[in-house]
Amino acid sequence: MNTSNAFGFSLFGLMMALLPFVAPGAFLPTGFDGTSTRALWLEVVGLSQVAIGAVWLGQVTVTKFADRLATFALPTLDRSPLATGDFRKQTV
């Protein structure tokens, strides 16, 4: 899986999870309490796909941040000794 696939996976999962709320008439109640097995299945699978895509994107983000943090270098100071000498003996 790459980043584009993870975004697509999450988006498709979000659409699956929201479909029973957007079109409730397409999911007839089949349970004794008035719930729909199809709607429940789409919600569970959709949220699972969103979670998988989000974990992948989080892993990629954390990995890139860790790489940048590991290769970060502070600027170094110039520790060469200063020029010494008697400046009073300068000839013009």
C-alpha cells in the first residue's frame, strides 16, 4: 500500500460507513429491534477500512518525522583560534 492507496482506502471506507445514514431507505430492517444487518455490516467494514488507512498514513507521517529528526544537525561553531600577533608593529 502507498499513500494514494491509503487515502483511497480511507475515503471508500468513509463512504461505506456513511451510506446507511445517507440512504436509510435502502436498508430494510431485518432484526427484531428494527436494525438492518446490511447497514451494520457496511458501518463495521467502512470504519475498519478508515482505521487501516489512517494507521498507514500515521505510520508514514511518523516515519518521515523520525527520519528528519534523526538527520537534523545543529549548526557548528567555528572553533579555530583567533589570529594572534602584535598589531602595534604594523608597517604602513
